Amino acid sequence: MANFNQPDRESFFFPRAQYHGPIKPDNLVFNANFQEFAQKVSYISALETSGKLSPAEAYSKIRVLWKQLKRSAKQLGVANQSKT
């Protein structure tokens, strides 16, 4: 078994993609929230695929995460921004 040190383990289990949009604090916070959303959806999907969650449970959990992400976007004011 590989001996991962803490930063390697962290980046393996919680990968982060580089941000390429306009550099504003709200955009950076939303990007972090969006990446966390994507990671959690990935875990839920894997649990559903392996039979650990029912499709209804997976859908319910993803729907809650989606609502949280939408609320975050609205609070940060990034919900209706267009790419310039």
C-alpha cells in the first residue's frame, strides 16, 4: 500500500481544478462550492451504482445539493452572470 502524506491524500480524494474565469472573490467561492458539489454527486452516484443507495435516495440527496448550490449562486450574485 502506498504511503500517502497528507497533501497527496487530500488532492487524491478531493481533486480541485484550476479556475479560469474572471478573478473575483465571489466567483472563486462559487467555483469551490461547485467543485464540492461535483465531488459529492460523484460519491452519491458511485453509492447508487454499487447498490448502497436506492435511485430515489440518490436523487433526493443530489436534489438537496443542487438547491444548496443554486442558493449559493444567488447569494454570491453569480447566478445570472454572462461570460464576457
